[in-house]
Amino acid sequence: MACTICNAPASLPKALLLAGALALACGAAGGEPGRDAEATVAASKAIRPPIARGSVDSGSALVVLPGGAWEVFLVKTMEGAARLCRRRSDDAGLSWSKIESLRELPGEGWSAGTALLDGAGGVHLFLLRARGEGQTPGVDRYQDIWHVRSTPGRTQWGEPRRIFEGCVDSLRNGVQLPAGRLVLP
């Protein structure tokens, strides 16, 4: 039986579910919503506490690759230009590579947003870019969403393209639907 809300298979290990409320609300403990509360609570206690990892730049967007390596993407100003950069960790974030510059970003006002690893192994980055000279969001100061994607091997990067013009405060994680469509809530 699959979860009626998230469609997760009933065989999914309970320790992988979010602790407590979500598992109880969607019935992921194996049965009807709200049932098997003791099993869900026991599984949530098996989740280990967080571990402090190596320092990485703030404003980074993280993807976890199929082999287990982590890559973070960030925007840095280097030699007077905004650059899309990457750092990599092969030990679950305990240590990080030096910053690798991937491509120049046109103009100013860039900041990192969120990253999505697609089913083909490419990365989609959704970046924020400020526009306007004022101080009032949505009136004379705006923040647009831009999209840039890599090739499946993450060796080449396309041109950034504005996909939303307006006033955005922050971004959530994107998701790729089974049919391949990308959604950025």
C-alpha cells in the first residue's frame, strides 16, 4: 500500500520519513492516516542528531550526486565580475574543494538561489537577480528569477535566462516531475 498523500511505497524505511507529524498525518507508518503512531514515534527516535560539517560559503545551493559526492553552487565576485562557482565534497561535507569558477554572469545583482539535479545528471540553477535602484520591494526594487543549466556531465553551462520578472523574496527547492517537467514552488 502506498501513502495516500506522498505516494511513497509502504516498504520505505520509517527512519527515512520526517519525524513525527508528517508520518502520522500521511499514514506513512504503514496503514491509514493517524494509525501506527507508536511505530512512527519509535522510527523518529532512530534518526541520529545533526553532525557539524565543514564550513561552506553561505548562499550556496546544494545537490547530492548519485555517487554520494556533494556539490554546492554559489555566486562570487571575482576580478570585478559576477561568476557562477562550484565547490565539491567527497566526504559528506567534512571538507570542501577550492572554489571553481564555472562561467561569468552578465551584469550585476546576482545571488544564489536553489539547485536541482535532473534525471539526466544535469544541474538546473535558479538564481535571483536584483534590479532597480530604489529601496521599496515591488515598487522601485525587484528581484527576478533566472535559470541556467549544465550539460548532463556538469562540464558546460548555458546562458542564464530570466524566467520570472517581478518581486521574489526567496526560493524553495525545485522538483522534477516524473514526466520531466521542472517545478519551482
